[in-house]
Amino acid sequence: MSTNTRPTTALVPPREETRYEEDLARGLVAADEEAFAAIYRHWGSLVHTMATRSLGDTHEAEDVTQQVFVGAWRGRHGFRPERGALGAWLVGITRRKIIDALAARTRRQTLVESAAHDSTPTRPVQAPPDDVLDRVLLVQALSRLPHAQREVLCMAFYEDLTQAQIAERTGVPLGTVKSHVRRGLHRLRLTIDQGSVHGTDT
């Protein structure tokens, strides 16, 4: 699977978005390759952005993005719609792949430092996970928002776009963008305050 072509997304009404996600979820479980390609186009940008922000390395982010979707395809029979939405399930896989990538990075750094000091490699010391997990939890909370709200907030948070720039990029009226931002921030705050962000299992 190539991740060189960045997926594009479009803003759609929440009700249609829910039906669309349910159709994609059924297609995934049924091993429908067209549905899987649509899943990548739909969530690939979110997964890649999450990996890039957490790892700070574009190449590692590309690797993690590929690992996430390969893992989703191989583990598709473990997806349970009753336990959460498809987007949240993909975010859960992404979180674990990011943590794996950070652990691997720590091991590499430890081995390099050990070799530089001509000493026996010691047990890696894991980097404090708080900052990374905070970002992961934020993305999980974002994944629970309606698609339109999630997209505008991702553009604002991760690409530092103004509401006017978001409106220009998406073709959505500025007033609608402002409404999505306001409602999205309100729901995001409620989600985090209520502690409703949980990990998901494949």
C-alpha cells in the first residue's frame, strides 16, 4: 500500500456521514477492497496527521500510517461496531502503532549511545509518554465528533488555518465553518471533561 498520495476529504452532513461510515464498516468486515480503499481516503489524513504530530518525523509517520491500515485490514474481523465507531477503532490502532514506533526509536537510540561508549547495551529507558498520550487522547476525542466538525478542527489545530482559510479550502461558507468550529469545540470539551475517551481493541 502506498501512502505517497495524500487522501482528500470532504465535508458532508453528519447523518449522511454516519450512514457512510456504517457502510464502510460493513465493507471492511466483508473484505471489500473498494470499501477499504474508501476507508483509507476517508481516514488516512487523520491517521497521518496524528502520527506526524506525535512522532515529529514525516518518514516515520508514513510508515505508521501504512502499518495502521495494513493492521486494520488484517484485523478486520476483530472490529465490533457495537463497541465503537470505525473511526475510533482506527484511532486506537494508530495510538498503539505510535507507541510501538516510539519504543523502537528509544531502543535504537540506546543501542547507538551504547555503541558510541563502547559498552554493553543496557535496557532501554522509555521516554515519558505523557505528552504523546495527551496528543493521542485529543485525536481520539476528535474522532468522536461528526465528520464536518472534526475536519475543520483538524485543519485549525494541526495546520494552523484560520476559519477564512478553511472556508476557502473546503468551499464551505464561512458562517458554516464558524458554526462547525463552535459546535465542535463545545462537544470536544464535553467529551474530554466527561472522561469519555477510551482506548479500543482490535
